[in-house]
Amino acid sequence: MGIVSPSQYWHLMSYCDSVDGEKVFGRSIVCGELIFWMAEVSEVVPEGELRELLERIIASKDNAASGYDRKKWNKEIQKICFDRIVAEVERYD
């Protein structure tokens, strides 16, 4: 087997392979980068809205000594994107 270069797709598939197939993909998923990526590739959040969110996250880094507040922004990404992703997935279920 070759070397796997981790990506958000790899991250999602690794997660899915590691859980019970009956388990609901729920709000326990808190990785902002993964949720942001899913919103981006599924196009359920308009590009301009994602760009604005990204710019707010980047700008917040200037106000934090050790970088951005990961917990805060993971929650914000989830709030903006998660339900839209779920609605899109359920359309195919």
C-alpha cells in the first residue's frame, strides 16, 4: 500500500470506516476544518458566505496571542454549516 496523504476527504472516510454503520453522523462531529470542507464541496453554503466566515476566522487571529480560538470557531462553523450539510445528505437518503 502506498503512502496516504491525509486530506479532508481521507479524514471523513477514516472516520466513517471507524464507526458503527448505524451511528448517526451528529453534532458530536466538531472538527471545523472537516465541516467547512464538507460545506464547500457539497456547495450547500454559498461561496461568498464561506469566504466571509473564513475572513472572520483569519481576522480573529490578530486578536489572540496564540492564534485563533479553535473551540469558538468550530462552534461557529458547525452553527452555519452543519444543518445545511445534513439536509443535503438526507435528500439522497
